[in-house]
Amino acid sequence: MRLYLAPLEGITGWIYRNAVHECFGGFDRYFIPFISPNQMGHFSAREKKDIRPDHNKGMEAVPQILTNRAEDFLRTAAKLGEYGYGEINLNLGCPSKTVVTKKRGAGFLSDPDGLDRFLEEIFGRCQLKISVKTRIGVESPDEFGRLMEIYNRYPMTELIIHPRVQKDFYKNTPDLNVFGEALAMSGSPVCYNGDITSVEDYRRMKKRFPDLDRMMMGRGVLADPSLARRIRGGKRADKAELRRFHDMLYEAYSQEMSGDRTILYKMKEFWSYLAPAFTNYKKYAKKIKKSEKCYIYEDVIEELFAQEDVCDRNISYHTEF
């Protein structure tokens, strides 16, 4: 089984990817959160840091592009090729309204004919390999049959399927019936993405789809950064490992960002997923949320790691901060 870390905008940037890779490992590929080509044709400061080869050492990183314009895709892909990348992932899965209203991400799925023309052009002209990450439609799973007909015309390295429609966002249940049909009819290798938050989730998917040989995980890793390692038979992260993981992130964010508020925003987001992994986590979650200065936050973290233990249970939910 090949395991991938999902590209989560604003979360799984180069600092997070490196910390997961060094502390826990288990992933075959790390997908870089999407690059959205701008009118000037330049990478943003964040994008440059994310794609720098020295920020992705020792891992197979795959950059992702979000656009509905073939020329923008091709220009950006060419630049990424200059950085040494040999494959690009096309984002047809982002459900964000700000993206969808511009007919990008999952919004592009509402125009199958336009998508077909786009794919014909990029596959015909791009010098790099192309994979696609998609949802199964915008309004209804019934849309996916037409989309699969289109996808099967092109030599993509793999098709990563999140079997929800755009309007689901991350709610409701992934449509495994549609996924099974896609797995059977796809002319490209298929990767599953969606709600793999525990070893048990992985085993259920593997039992239902024994031919499935690749899975992508996102939010489940935020709650349990050792998830890929555990799927491969390794141990759950212990407290010492989580402390090292936290300290690597906190130190890197502190060096990369300026101002307590900015740093703590990142750490509050981090704890909104990880806090339930600890016993009696709610009172610490509240203290973290209220922290406005780094020295106050650091005291809370010291207390948490000194007083609480890691829970021996599956964590698959998100704490609202």
C-alpha cells in the first residue's frame, strides 16, 4: 500500500511536512498545497518556500496546481520543472466557495466540456507527468460517470478520488459505491482519499477494495501524526514523540513568522486537531485558545505534557477553537 499525505491549504506546508517526515514517517508521497497561478506569473513567497528542494529533502514531494486556464497550468508546470519536479497534480477537489465560484477546484467539474478541452491541452503540451485529484461531482454523484469518461481519455499517472460532491464539503459520508465503480472502470491507477482517520478505517477500506493499492490521508494525520506509521504496523505516537513534534513545529513557526499572534494562530490550529489525543484535554484547549502571548502559551504546553498522558484510543474529530 502506498500512503500519501494530503495537501491541506495553510496546514501541511513545508514546516509541517518536514516535521511529520522526520518524527514519524510512513508516507510514500507528500503533496504540496495548491499553487494558484496569478496574473504576473510569479510564485508567492509562501509558494516559493513550499516548493524549494531543500525544504523537501528526503521525501517525494508533488506540487499541486489550482487553475482552469491551460496556459496558466502549463506556465506554472514549466517553472516547477525548473525546480526539479517531474510530476504535477491538478486540483479538481477543493470545495471552497471562493474557489468554486471562479470554476476552479471542484467548481471546474460543473463544466465537463470545458474540463475536457483543458485536459486535452495540458496533456498534449505539458512536459511533466500529470496526476489529478478530484471529487465525484458538484451537486450529485450521478455526475461522475461523465467525468470518468473524460478522465479515461488522458494518460494521468494516477487519479486521486475523494468520493464526495462539492456541496458536501467534508460532511456526510464518502460514497463508496461510486468509488468502487470508478476503481473498476478507471484506466489510470486510483488512489482513495476521504475519512481515513484510524487503522480501522484503513482496514475496512482494504477489506472492501482488496485491489486498492494507494490511499491519501489528511485530517486523520492532523489528529494522529503517527497514523501512516501505525498503518504499516508501527506504534502509536507516545508523549515524548509528540513533544518533539510540537517543539519542532513551534520553533520553526517562531523563526519563520513574526509576532505572537501570528505564531499562536498556527499553534491553535495545530491543537484544534491534536488536543483530543490527551487525557483531560478540554481545560488545556481552553487555555491554549485564550493565550495571547507566547510565554503564556509555553506555560500551558509545559503543564499539559507534565500532567497528562496520551490516550490509547482513536481520535477522529476536531475541537473547535
